[in-house]
Amino acid sequence: MTELIQIAPVEKGYKKYKVDGIEIQAKKTPGGGWYWIILPDGSRIRHLTEVFERLSTPVEETKNGNS
């Protein structure tokens, strides 16, 4: 049986992105050289802006808040 991954509500300042079909949350650091990323399992990583922007696609929010 597969477990469902519960995606937390978007944290303040974070936006939704898709990387290889997986929805994540991320925001650019104040200096702009890195992204802080929250993975679906809740773990957090940091990634170079140039690479992250090449690999990710922003998820557009609809008016009712669904992606």
C-alpha cells in the first residue's frame, strides 16, 4: 500500500514549483543567489538559484487557491 504525502499549506513568502513532476515550495534568499526549498516530506534544502530556475516550473494558483 502506498502512503499519501500530505503537502503542507504554502509557508509565508514561499511559492509552489514543480521539479520533475513533484510539487515543492521555494523562495529566493534575500541575496538572491540561493533558493530555500521545502520538499514534500517536510525536509528543507538550499539550492543555487541558477540551477533551481532551470529545473523548476512555477505552479500557477487559481482564484480559489487550487493549483
